[in-house]
Amino acid sequence: MSERVLLADDDQLLASLLNFRLKKGGYDVHHSSNGKEVKEYLKTEMPDIIVSDIMMPYFSGIELIDFVRNELKSNTPIIIISSAGNEENVLSAFELGANDFITKPVSPTELLVRVAREINKK
């Protein structure tokens, strides 16, 4: 069975590119384009890894980390991708429990390497 990736990003172009590359890499990908969809999905499913943008409608990537770690009590790896790579966001993400942070523009190849690394740590 292939690992399940939750891809949360409201940038449709980037999401479709990453979705394509992740699927090609053998992952089962669920894409959500906003925080509401992410929360609904996580209430019933827990993927093997979460890849999330910071800036999303309704529910930010930072809030998502907090939700997964503190409300759902899950240790599922979380990789944050963001063009908002300012130090404050990076530190907040790590303090709340993110496993990795990639600044946009994201190289799909680099993302695949980092996803594999986090999944293999489990």
C-alpha cells in the first residue's frame, strides 16, 4: 500500500504540479485547497505525511500544525512550504511541531526527497 500524503495548498498551479510528482513518486495524494477542507479531512483520515502551505484561506498552515499536534495528538510528519519564509513563520512552524520547512518556489524533486526522508523516520 502506498503512503498517503495530504497536500494542502491554495495555489492550484503549484498544487497540481506537486500532486503529479508525488503520485508519480508512488504516493497516494489527497489535495485540499483551503483550511476548512483540511480540517474536515483530518477528522476522518490521518495521512502518513502532511505537506502544507502557510498562507491558506480559513485556516493557516501554522494553525494546522497546532491542530494536528495539540487537538488530534498526532505525530504525523508535517512539511511546511511557503513563500512567506520569514524567520518568524519558520520559527513558529518548528516551535509548534513542524518537521521540515521548504521555501517557495518548491522543487518537486526536493519535496519528494524530503517527504521520503520524513516517512522513513517513522
